[in-house]
Amino acid sequence: MRQEEIWDVDAARRYDTPGTGMFALEVLEPTVDRLAALAGRGRALEFAIGTGRVAVPLSERGVPVSGIELSTAMVDQLRTKADEDTIPVVVGDMASAHVPGVFALVYLVYNTISNLLTQGEQVACFRNAARHLAADGRFVIELWVPELRTLPPGQQATVWRSEPGYIGLDTYDVLQQSVVSHHFRFDEGKQAQLFRSPHRYIWPAELDLMAQLAGLELETRHADWAGAEFTAESRSHVSVYRRSAGYRPE
């Protein structure tokens, strides 16, 4: 199934959960704080801007934000919060779509680069980010660390969250370096609602090599937006890349 079919009208309507989950203040505030600091007085470009979870509060901080988004349904949901003049969006693939101008910051949050299902597309995404960056600009990626160490021998699935009314599990194909995330939501009844999305997982070292191919190099890597140390036990990371010395845009 294509990504624009996965992120359809129903998915866009369910995506926003004001005050909870990804939209909780304790999740959003450190994210927006860090991005605003990295953008400084410059413009920011969000790849896969979605419904504006991060872009809207970042724009409210005074950072001019533009976006690229493949799903028109997600853009329609964004338009209930901000108009085109406030947050302009180009509908297209983040690996190739172009937004006019240059940016102090390009960013990808909440694992979205893994929605690109081949290594070639992921490398193209890095190159597209580099093409949009000002000379001293930065590219920021938030991404989870594949939890293969928790995968029992002979098993293909790991449960990564279990709480009342929700179970999240991933099924891995380690040969193809792919994973399908399954989100089960349920109440006291017998039926559960399932949402699935395919991904290509990326190790941090592979991500750094993709950056090198695009003329970028790692500046910092932390375990979260607040700047916690990244260790072997970290479940995710926020990685900041800058132009390599001698880089020339394609």
C-alpha cells in the first residue's frame, strides 16, 4: 500500500490527540524549544509536515515554517489550524519535492524518514534536505533505534507499548530491513481497531553514512529533544547534521 493511501482521511482525523500522546505538552515543548533554537532567525522546512503537530507551535514561536507533505488529507487537517499564508505546504514526496528559497533548518520528526521504504529513497531524502539548506543550515532527524535485541530467537514481533486500551507491536523482516508497526486500540467490547504502517528501519551508523553521501556530517546526537545522553540503551535519538567542509550543492 502506498503511503498516501495509508495516511488517508480517516488516519488524518485520528492523528490529532490534543494534550495527549504525541501532542502532550511534555512531548511537544522540548521538541519546539530545540527546533526554535536551531532555526534562530532563519526559516524552517518540515519534511512530512502532517497535520502541523510541530509546525504550528513552532510558527507561533515566530519561526517562519514551510512544509512538504505527501498526503492531501493530512494537509487538509493542517488547514483547520493554519492557512497557506501562515504555513505554506508543497504537496509531494519529501525525497524529491522542492520548496522555493533556502532554510536555516530542515527537520524530520517522529521516525518519519522510515516511511521511505528503500535505502535509495532515504538517501535521496538527505540529498533533498541538503539542497534546501543555507550554507550554515542544519538537518535534524528524530528516529527510533530498531529493537532487534529484544527480538527472541525465531520470533518476528516485539511489543513496544502496552497500556489500557492500546497495544503497539512491530513485526520485523531482518533480511529486508523492514518493519510493520501495528497499533491496536480497544475498549471493553470484543472488537479492536487496527492501524498498520510499513517502515524501513535505519541504524544510527547507516544514517550517518547517508548524511555523508549528501555532503552532511553529524554535529550532535542525543537520546531526546531535551539533550539526554545517547547510549547503547537509548530507544531513540535526535541527530543534528551540518554541511561538510568543501560541500557543493548538486
